[in-house]
Amino acid sequence: MKLPTVQFTEQQEKFRLEVRSFLKKQIELGTFNTKCDSWLSGSDPSFSKIIAKQGWIGMTWPEEYGGGGRSSIDRYILTEEFLAVGAPVAAHWFADRQTGPLLLRFGTEEQRKFFLPKIVKGECFFAIGLSEPNSGSDLASVSTRATKVEGGWLVNGAKTWTSNAHDAHYMVTLVRTEPLDPEKKHKGLSQLIIDLHADGVEIKPIRYLTGENHFNDVFFENVFVPDNMVVGTLGNGWVQGLAELAYERSGPERILSTFPLLNELVEELKKQGDLIGLGEASKLIAEMWGLRNLSIGVAKMLEEGGEVAIPAALVKSIGTKFEQKVPEVARLLVQTMPCLEAHKNFDRYMAEAILHSPGFTIRGGTSEVLYGIVAKGVVAG
Ligand SMILES: Cc1cc2nc3c(=O)[nH]c(=O)nc-3n(C[C@H](O)[C@H](O)[C@H](O)COP(=O)(O)OP(=O)(O)OC[C@H]3O[C@@H](n4cnc5c(N)ncnc54)[C@H](O)[C@@H]3O)c2cc1C
């Protein structure tokens, strides 16, 4: 596997400093508190609006839809800086990362004109509806069904683990639009945009280990979805969904979910003058640096239209193991009383990292499933 290397330009380095000083100012203003895993669990619609004003949502999308027309490397830099300070970017995350690119690739012009400018303004958030109570890794077995009626579809079924559905306006939902053929399970699936405030939609929180509500069960009972909310081609949902996964698996959010803790670990060790501990922490940093180079390489490949499914699976599986390793190493190096309400940052980040870690290697495809993809050299089994 050969991934391109990326040398940041002077302009890109300047942009990084611009983002960094903007975020520093926001922290000083008290706009947000740093936390681990902020890209999934730090939902703050008002912060998303502030980001939108900077032109930092949909920054790679064409200007005609309100986007910034900038490169994916610029977006990569922006994302890294958000994660480094644990900024609350979860509300707009899915729309920015994958719904926009999905609509640009497969959506109708009407859908692009309707949704993209709203997403860019931080006024429209999306959730991703793939997993179901009996369907996770084996997504081809989804049973939420859409039945054709005049002018649209009636949806019945349930999705689960749906991150941020309670804050989102719409959900890109994988549904069965043709009866299941056990021989060809991947056929007959379609992607529908479902208005989460429509009649017949019920959203129930599932609590994290922290007690917070970040993901949900979502139930559909005779939910009407108009024809113009079908994304792409009917029956092509499997192929379209796989294209989306490429955006999902290789970003810096698969490496940096516990970065605030790593940063604080180094600060603590410096304070204590613990040179041996700093030596151990430097091993983590070296590992992170290698992963980062892989991840940037995948971003570059994506921009050039390359096939990234396998390198993205590799980055996700190794990167999320690294995120889990950070609290494991940190607790051996610094004495801590992890607590979500702790005043001491180290103790607070430690609690967040420990309680969020189990999900890192599950969400977006479990490690075992990713190993299967890499081993077989194909995306779907
Ligand atoms: C924090 C978090 C947020 C999430 N957010 C969303 C979301 O927004 N939208 C959404 O749709 N889903 C979301 N999910 C769900 C997630 O995508 C699924 O949990 C995941 O795909 C695994 O599915 P499952 O839970 O049904 O486990 P299963 O698929 O039942 O897997 C159970 C075990 O079997 C193993 N296994 C399964 N198949 C294979 C195989 N072929 N080879 C080897 N081992 C295998 C798995 O690795 C796992 O260890 C989220 C999950 C988490 C933890």
C-alpha cells in the first residue's frame, strides 16, 4: 500500500495558526470547555453557528452551494485543530463530513440547493441511520422498510445507536425498498432523507456510561417520506453507503479522540519533572505522528478520487486502538482520581477517555470487521 505524502504549504500553516488562535480566543471567552471525544459527544448548536460564520462548515464544497471551495487538506487542518482542543463540533459533524459529500456525489440538484446552504450556515444537522437492533456489522440485513405510496414512501422500522439524532433535523437512513432476497441481501436498499420532526418518528435516548445522551433509538411508524427525499438511485443504497464510509473511517477523529488527555499528560509530567514518564509519553506521540501521516495520505487520496476503502479501514482500526491506549498509558504514569466533575483537567479528561473508549473500536465499523476488509482486500464480504 502506497500513500501519498503531504507537505503543508505556507498558506496552510498560516491557516492552522488562524484556527488555533480563534479557538484559543473562544476558550478564553468561555465559549466551550475542552473535552475528550468532542466530535461525537460535544454537541453545541450555538457553537456550530459560530463555526459557520467563520466559513468552516462545508469549506470544501462548491461556492454555488455556499461552500468555501477549499481543499480537503485545509479541512483536515481545521479538523485537527478542533480535536486538539476538544471543541464541541458534534452537532454539525455528520452533515459536514459525509452528508454534504454524499449529496454532492449522488443527490439531486434540488436536494443540493435545499440542504447544502442550510448546512453551511449551521442551521441543518444530520444523523446517520444505518444500525438497527438486529443489524450492525451485517448492514445488508437491515429490515427497516419503505413501502411505495402515492408521492412517496411509508417507512416502518427502527434504527439504533443513532448519534445526535436528538439534535439533528434529518437523518440519511438506509432502508429496504424491495423485499429481502436472501441470496442478494445487498440489493434493494436505498437511502432516504427522513425529517426527524415528521409524524411517526420517535427518538429515545440511550445513555452512555457517563449518563449523558449522545446516541438514541429512533422508531418509525408509517413515516411519510416524499419521493424527492430519495438520495441517488433507488436500490443503490448499499453502493452509495459504502462510498460514504470512506469519509467516515480515515479522518483525524479516529486518532485524536483522546488527544486532550495526551496533551494534559505531557503537561503533568513536565510539571513533575518526570523524565522517564516523558520518555513513555513520547512513544505515544511518535505513534500518533505515524498514524497522522497515514491519515493525511488517505485524505489526499480521497481528494484525488482514489479508492481508499482499504487504507481507511487500516487507519481506523489502528487509530482507534491508539486512542484507547492513551488513557491506559496515562494512568500508569500519573496518579489520578478520574471524575467527570473534577476541577483538575487531567482527572476530568481521564474519566471522559475511560468512559468513552469502549465505543472507539465499535463505532464506524468494529475492528474485527475492518480486519476482514483488509484481509480480503474487498469492502464488503
Ligand atoms: C459511540 C457509538 C456511536 C454510534 N453511532 C452510530 C450512528 O450514528 N449511526 C449508526 O447507524 N450506528 C452507530 N453506531 C453503531 C455501530 O456502527 C455498530 O455498533 C457497529 O457497526 C457494530 O454493530 P453491532 O453493535 O450490531 O455489533 P455486531 O455487528 O453484532 O458485532 C458483535 C461482535 O461481533 C463481531 N463481528 C461481527 N461481524 C463480524 C465479522 N464478519 N467478522 C468478525 N467479527 C465480527 C464484532 O466485531 C463485534 O465484536 C454507533 C456505535 C457506537 C459505539
